[in-house]
Amino acid sequence: MQDILAKLRYLPLSAQKVRLVVDLVRGKDAVEAQEILRFVHKRSAEPVRKLLASAVSNAEQNFGISRDDLYVASIFADEAPTRRWRRFGARGRFKPILRRTSHVTVILRERAN
């Protein structure tokens, strides 16, 4: 059984917010997962949908697997480097703003018929 892997690196959203969307499609058929993501009203839904579309295209082009036979075997969002932004508060204090990023990984597998 062939694993099809696609990664999205340095997505400028926190991993915690991306996980809310990623959890919706884990274990679903690839085509069904794309349709679910199309109608989710979260900012992270669009990049995750594009990543899933890329993984499906890789499976079709490189391995000759039909998109109807694929399912989302594993999908997860990990923390990526956090940029620390300077903000100065009252009395000369330093108030850091954390600009968080995330890495998203999707693994598709062919469903055994």
C-alpha cells in the first residue's frame, strides 16, 4: 500500500487554530474531505484544502491512483518557529507579540477494495 505525503510549511496561523479544521477531515475520503473544507468558515480551511488537492494530484500524476480510491489516513498540524514581535508598553516595559506559524502534513492512502 502506497502512502502519498504532502507538506505545507510555515503556514502563518497557529497550530491550535489549524487543528480545529484538520480534525474535521481525518479518516474521510479525499473527495469528501475537499468538499467539507470548501464550506468551513475558518481561515485555515483554504490552505488545508489546497494542500489536500495537491496530495490528490500527486497521487494521480505520480502513482496513477484514482482520486475516488484515496482517503485521508493521517493529517496533523505541528508548531513551526514563532516570530517574536516588539511592542513597548507603559514605563518602558517590553510586551512581546508572538506570531505563530505551523507545519501541516497530510498522508493519503489507497482504500483496499
